[in-house]
Amino acid sequence: MFAAGWRSVVMAAACLLVSGQPASAQDESGFQAYLATLRAQAIAAGVKTATVDAVLPTLTFNPRVVALDRQQPEQNNTTAVPLFAPYRTRHVDAARISRGRTTYQEQRARLARVEAETGVPAPIMIAIWGHETNYGSYTGDFDLLRSLATLAYEGRRRTLFAGEFIAALKMIDRGVPRSRLVGSWAGATGNPQFLPSAYLRLASDADGDGLADIWRSATDTLASIGNYFTQAGWRTGEPWGVAVSVPDGFDRSAATNRLVSPRCPRVFARHSGWRTMAEWRAAGIVPQNGQWPRDSVQAVLIEPDGAGRTAYLLTGNYRVILDYNCSNFYALSVGLLADEIAR
């Protein structure tokens, strides 16, 4: 009976898509019609029909999610980049450092196991947890399936969000309770704020209870973060970066990066070209803590607050943090928070 009802909805969706009507002009009836398209895609992708037919009738259009999405800056905008220092003050603050150190001590046994298995330093894992959800204190309260379906319907990034919606349904098929699927307006969930597709690929059932529980299990949370970094290419024994001072008269033009990244171009455009630590040292760069990584380590230079302020040499492991969230300010703050937690 339910499936038969969907046949009429499919026809309505087809008419809607043929008309090319923009999502901004559509309403709840348009959203309900579009769900027929998602239903067909989900079943074709292997989601159980029973799961799809249990979830879709519970969903309604969420205009708040669309409004939040439209407030996000585009990757190719020309807005001037603000200074890093105020961001650092807010995100690497005394309270977050203190709680990070406490969490580190509380989780030391679990962290030691994950670090041994993945090679990812414990402070980095704790810093990710701290940045994403303030160590689990707030993980978001948006209904993920409603948000993802709404964003897919809105259409600006339909392929992305339709795929994440289907991945969330597959999470239910794997045994994740529907009630756990809450999080950010953009679909991230749990302590590490994984998108559903990341959960399916990388979430770890480290405590062996049959569910990769990134919502309630510290063991699974930390193992999942470690697994994410391992799969993204973390290099054991290499720092994320080092704070440095750049000498007066440094020839920045000689260090310019002349490559254009296909991913997050505005983020990578702020980096210099790659040089070894030995080459940076020869150019007069000085580490602020007096310690150099080994000479052969490759790094790029960034001066987030301009010449004359603290700069950073960033290794390949910094690129791994960017894989988690492609923002220089985010990645720098994760690295700096990890350093503070480790002190």
C-alpha cells in the first residue's frame, strides 16, 4: 500500500524536475514529491526497502537548513581573509586547553592503544574531539535525515547531499538507531562529527560491542578519529608543523607556490612551495621553540597574519588535518591545541 502511494509521488516529482523550478520557489509539497526520487536512488543503492519506507514519511522540509547553507561562503569568493590571531584566541583558549588535558588523562589507556595501532598522536585525536564538539559536550540537534533530504532537494549540492542521505539510511541498516542520527545542520554527527559516508568507511567498533558508537563510546570515538587520519595518510613520527620566525629580507617571491590545487584552492593558495627543513633553515627561518624536525621533512610556509608575525612550516600531516576540515584556521588551531595538550 505504501509503495503504491509512492507511484503517484514519483509522477509528481518527475513533473517538478522537468519544470526546472528552483528550490527556492518550491514548498513542502515539492519536497515530498522529491522524496520519491531519493527513495528510488536509495533502493537502487542497496538500502532495505523497509528502512526507506519507515524513514521517508517522517521527513518534512527544513527551511532553516537551507538558510544556513546559503550563508556559507563559496570556495571561490574574493572576500579578504581575516587575521588568524582572533580565531586562535577563541579556539585555542584556556578552557579548551584545560579540558583537553583532563580528557587526555582520563582516556590515556584508550589513547595509547589507538596510537599504537594507527600511529596518530594522542593529542591530535583529542584536539579534533575538542574542536569538533568540545569533547562531546555539544554534538548538534538537527535531524540528520531531514537536513540531508532538505539539502538534496534544495539542489545547490544535490549529488553530495543525496549521497549522504543514502549513506545515513545505510547506517540504520547497519544497526544504528534512528534516534542517534542527529547532529549539525549539514549532516555531521557524533563526537568526531563524521558525515554518514565517513561513518560507513571509517567508524570503528573498537570496544567490540557490535556497533561503532561514535556518540556514546569514547573508545569508538578515538579509534574512529585515528582511523580517519590513518586512511588520510598520516605519517608516523612527523609533526604537523612548527611555529617559526621569518627574517627581514626573506625573499617570498622565490618561495611562491605556482601550482593551483583542484581542492580548496583558496586554502592552498596561502601556502608556499615545498622545501625541506634543511632548505628552510638555510633561508634563515628560525623555529620559535628552538627545535627543528629532521632535515629531510618537507614543509610549506604560511604567514597567516602577514609578514613580521608568527609563521608556520607545515608538513604533509597538516594536509591530513585539512582533509578533516579544509580550513587553514581550523587545521592550525587543531595543531596548536594538540601541542598545548601535550605540554
